[in-house]
Amino acid sequence: MLDAPPDTKRAPPKDPYQGIRCPKCFWRPVASSRWMCRQPCFHVWNTFDTRGKCPACQYQWQDTQCLACSRMSPHEDWYEKPRGEDA
């Protein structure tokens, strides 16, 4: 039996954080980026995995602090609009 040829048409895995960036300094989070929830929760997670909602206490964050420039921005402003879509 012959081995099947490698699947050369398969697209590389999509970066789940593509299209997410700080609206002030343009830093981009990666999978290992972590934020901490407020007291008394203190849960640590990647806020972009849940669109700003703490998975431990369900608090919905309206603003997100950039880990690079430390400035706060509305969480939704971190998501780049698809090309051709007006703001």
C-alpha cells in the first residue's frame, strides 16, 4: 500500500488574534498574553479569547489595558474592521 501524498493544499492555521491590535500603539496580543480580572476575582486569562468577558466571574470588561503602552481603550476598538466596512 502506498502512502498518501502530503496535503499541500491545506491552508496554514489561522492566527486567532489576527485583526486584534491596540488602537493607540498598534501592539498585537498573542496566545500567551494575559490580563487579570478585578477584585475579588483575580482570574488571569487572555481577554480576547472571550471578547472581554471574564470566564470566572462573568464580568464584561468595557475597556482593555494595552500590555505594551499601558493605555486603556474600549475593548471593541481593538478589533480591526474588515476592509470595506465603514466604522
